[in-house]
Amino acid sequence: MTDALHILKVALDVPLDRVFDYRTDKPNTQIGQYVVVPFGARKMIGVVVGISDTSSIESKKLKSIIRLDPEVIFDEQSFKLFQFCSQYYHYPLGQTILSAVPSRLKKINTKAMAKKYLYRLTPKAIELGIDQLPPRQTTLKRVVMALIDATLLDEASLRSMSSAWKKSIETLDEMGWIEKEEITLDDKVYIQAPIPSLNDEQKKAFDEISKTNKTFAAWLLYGITGSGKTEVYIRLIEEALKKEHAQVLVLVPEINLTPQLESRFRARFEKYMLVTLHSHLTDNERLTHWRLAKEGQAQIVIGTRLSIFTPMPHLSLIIIDEEHDASFKQQEGLRYHARDVAIFRAKSENIPIVMGTATPSLETWFNATKTKDAKKFGFLKLTSRAVLDSTLPEIKCIDISKSTVTKGFSPYLVEAIRDRLNKKEQSLIFINRRGFAPVLLCSSCQWTGRCHRCSSRLVVHLNQKRLRCHHCGHDEKMPLQCPSCGNTDLYPTGLGTQRVEETIKEFFPEARILRVDRDSTKTKEALNDLFLKMKNREIDILIGTQMLSKGHDFPYLSLVGVLDTDQALYSPDFRASERLFSQLMQVSGRAGRAKTKGEVYIQTAFPNHPIFEALKTHDYENFANELLKERELAELSPFAFLVLLKGEAHQLTHVMQFLNDAMINAQNLSTHVTVYNPVRPMMERLKGMERAQLVLQASSRVALQKLLDEWVPYLRENKLGQKVKWVVDVDPLEF
Ligand code: ADP
Ligand code: ZN
Ligand code: ZN
């Protein structure tokens, strides 16, 4: 018989760590094509990961594929990446692959898409300017402002500004204010933008990195905000793109992918096709951009974490901006860290990778400056601001243990805000709410409960009146008196944005106040609105937790007030001070970017804490080195590697049985890995589910991975796990 069987090995989005065999009569199927197959009673999208003429399944039980799509969606390099991620993060291969498939493709029927346009203002519009627009047309103004800033915008960027963008474009079109052009593959526009000549440090960075442009090399480009890192990236990209067909991938945190950043790149890379990949695109746009990258047509891809999985056949350089940013870590499904995956990818494709930041993660700092043998990362520094007339803000601590604090505000801070109001300058009140977990603080001597086994603070569990270590599980009764001074006034720290807003309103009833929190800055619309209002001086006082978008200057902002940092100083999370430092550095950078001299007031009961000393002198390096010493003593990252097993179930006993069993199994598997007891996390219960977790810790990544290779399959098979929803988080950022 010549009628050989064609068996396709298909990866599917199901939580089973295996691929599935299907029969096909199409002999020319390729790896990487996607298919529609029957799975149980459903139809599913899958990706062909292997082709064979045999199957372990009896031939009459083999099902046939329903449809084979001609498009090959992943190449060999992509598969290497998926395999690595699946192995390293211990997540099923099928789910790993399918999480990188653009969701538009996952809809069973895809059809051709409409044409896409880019928009720009006409010379007439630029001449007349924004003042000529009818008053109260805020959307219209916003669109025009953005076009002035960006020169050229696509539909996705416009849509992210307002859902009414189409109407605005129509109006502008009728006014003769706008031109549109179709996005085509040889789309070429030329606009002149002033190009600075590199200063000595930038030049050195550029030269050193360029030397490695044909092989793998990882670089840390460490430089304060405004020191010209982006300019260095741009030069490196120009250099890389001199090679025919080359492609470059630029990864940025979601919040930084603003139309302003995009336009800066577009202005400098007009001859090239640049696409973006991020969550504000529609599924169609995402697919178009992704395809352009995959076909090798888009030369520059700027995207958020998921874009690390974009197939790019001619990838020549990877850049990661704000390397330390926690948004590079995915917190659900495939829990990858885009920076780490990017390093693997760069190695496997033998290309350089450049990581830029003002406050490197300690892991990266360690790799770049501390490793004993041949340094893992190259290290380059930019030490001064690139624009000469901008200065660093002055940072002052207000000792709140020595001043009367009214509803969270010391009189000094209130006076400073009043002073700005009088001068018609703006203030920003920053509340650090990340990693919020109440610790018990003595109002008199500032005692806080510490765990005797870990370098962490004990967390208040008010309901049970207990203090607990979230790291090792140590648990003790909440004291009624301060163990250090006998004071009975012990209180859990914490302050919310809403309360702060109310207080500010009381103090300054005449001020125009805007409160922005994490959720409201998630949409670009809100962010753009905020920037516009700040620019137009429609806001006097801004209150918020996370508005640290890079590349945005608030020219009239001259005061930053920081409330309530102390909870972060004493957070049970060992990364809290690292994060606090980088947040405070960034937020300080918001003050005095232009000609107005900036001041930063930090309220704290611990003005002599090393973190503030370091901030005052803008000295990340010393601070990072001190933190590294602490981490080394405590055997924490980067000196140890951690894995978190989290479980939740309706009944606590089910979670605990499962975790205890997992713990014993892990202990038996390896003597090189420390296995801690299961503990309750800060959020003991979430949405009616009882939660608990355990930590594995090892000084050898290899030993840890070896354990996981046996442990995770064991967990999958474990019957105790049936009533438990559990996940394994490798290199967790949050506990
Ligand atoms: P970073 O990415 O480190 O925050 P940027 O590259 O955005 O810094 O530079 C900050 C500002 O300085 C930008 O306005 C940029 O155009 C300008 N700039 C960068 N390099 C130079 C230079 N060598 N000379 C003059 N201005 C520069
Ligand atoms: Zn005390
Ligand atoms: Zn502990």
C-alpha cells in the first residue's frame, strides 16, 4: 500500500502536558501550520508541532483534522522558545504555544481585513494651531494635540485616545486639517527631527555594544532618567538595520508604550516599517502587526511582554527598556518573565540584547557587576542628564515621628503644597500602595515585629490577632504592648488614595485635584487625558500611586510629596525596598524636569534609613550593593532561586493536605533544595477560596529545575490535587 498514514502531532490549549495525534490526507503539511481539530465534542485550534507516519493510537480510533490553514504561524526559532518556556516554567507545551497565538487566529474563521490608514495634520492645521479649534471640543483637541506630538498616528493610537475618534477625524477632514495615507509595505515618509550628537558616555556605550552586533552579548545600560538611553537604543537600531532584512524588537512596560514614545521612534525610523504590539490594539490590528513581523516585513517591533514570542525571521537585536519593571512578569497562565525569556532568545539566536534602566533589578545588577567569573552581562553607564539645563530634584525627608501629623500630612508638606498653589505650580502626592501588607508599628519607638528565621517583617492578621511571617510560616500572638518599650499604642500602618483625596480637599478646598489610581491609568485614554490636563495646567494637585510613565514631563510640576513609605520599608516582601527605591527615583524624576526647580518631600518615621540616604544623593549603586549583602545573608534572589507553589480550594484542609504532601515529596526528591512549610498568604481567602502556598529555595538553579522535572508531573497526577486549584510559579516576583 502506498497509502501511508500522515499523522500530525498537534499542540492544543488544554492543561495536559502532551500533544495529540490526528490523521490528515494532506501530504505537504508543515510544522507550525495551524489546524482545526475535533476534541471531545468541541472543535479546537491547534498548532502542528510534529509530523509522523506512526501513532501509538490505534488507526481506527484516530480522528482526522477538520481544517488545515495554509499559514505557517511559527518557525523553528519560535519552537525553541516555546520548548524552553514550557520546560523552564513547567507549563504544558500546548498551552505555552497557544498563549502566544494572536487571539484573532484562535477564532475559528478568519477573513481578510480592511485597509489601514495613518493620519497626520496638514500644513494648514499646523499653522493655525490648536487655539483655532472650537471651544469645548475636548476630544478634537486631544486628537490634534496628539497629532502635533506624534506627527503620524495609526487607528489604534487614535482609538486609545477616545472611542469617538472617528467622528473627530471626520470633522478634521472636513476642515481640511488632516491627511491620511494607507499603510502599505513600502510606505515611506520623511520628516526631519533634530538628531543630537552623542555625548562621550553615550558614544562609548554605542561603540562597545556595536562591537558585539553579530553575536550574543547581554548588556546592562544603566543611566538615570533623561541620561539619553533611548537615544543610544535608536543609534543601535539604526546600526542593526543597516544590514539587509534585519529586524529589531523593543520591549517596553505597558504603561510606557505611549503615542509619544511611538512617535519618537517613528520620527527617527521613517524609512522603516515599525509596528506595535500591545493590549490596546484590536485583535485585527494585533494580527496584522504580528503577521508583518512574522513575514519579516516589519523591521521594528515595539511591544509589551507578550511580543517576546513574536516570530521574527531576521531578528538582529533585542532592547528592553525599564528592565526592572515588574510588568515584564506575567502573573497568570504561563508565568514567564519577558526579560529572562528575551535573554534566552538572544542566546539562542546569537544576537545582542540591551537592557536599559535607571534602577536595575538586583538580579541584573548582580549579573552585570558582581559575578565572580567572567561577567555575565556587559555593563555601561550614563551618569548625567543629556539635556544640559535640567537638574535633579532636591530630596528631603520629613521626620513624622517628630512632627504633628494631621490625617497623614505633616505641616511642612501642607505648607509646601500651599506654596506651589500660590505660585501656580503643580504638586504630586504619591502613595506607595504596592505590596501593601500591614505591619505592626509602635508609635513611640518604631518597633516592628520581625521574623527570627527570615529577613522579613511579620504581617498583621487582624482577625486572628496574630503576626505571621509570609516567608517561612512562623506565627505568633499579636503583642498587646511593644516588646521593646512597653508602649500600648501599636497600630498597623496603611493609607488609601481616597482618604488622601478627602484630606487634601479639606486642606485646599479651592485647589483642582485629580486622583489617579492603578486601574484608572490602565487605559491610554485616561493617561492621555491626564497628560493633557497637566500640560494645560488644569490640575493643581495630582494624587496617585502609579503614574510614572516615562517620557512624560510635567513642566509645571515642582513638588512631589511622598506619604506613607514606611509600610514598604517593613513589608514582608523581600523585594519591597528594591521596588520602593526605584519607584521613588522615578517619581522624583517627575519634579523639575524643565526649568522649575523640583523638590521631593518624603514623610517617614525613619529619615536615617539607608534608602533615603541613597535617594538624597541619587545613589542607586551603593544602595543596591547594600541590598545585595542583605540578600546574600538571607539567601534570597539573586543568591538563591525560588519557586512558589500556590493552591486554593473551598476547604482549607484540601489545600493543606495537597501542599503537605507536595512538601514531603519535594523533600524526598532533593537534598539540595530547601522546602518550606505551607503558609497562608496575606490574602488568606480570595473570592471564597481558601489559599495557601509553599516556597522552594535553592542556591543552584540546576538542582531546583531537576527537582521540578519530577515534582510537577507528580503534582499533576496527585489525586489530592483534584479539589485544589494550584499553580507553580518559577522565579516568582510576588508572594
Ligand atoms: P532616557 O531614555 O535615558 O530617559 P532620552 O534618550 O529620552 O533619555 O533623552 C532625554 C532627552 O535628552 C531627550 O529629549 C533627548 O532627545 C535628549 N538627548 C539625548 N541624548 C542627547 C545628546 N547627546 N545631546 C542632547 N540631547 C540629548
Ligand atoms: Zn515601642
Ligand atoms: Zn520567617
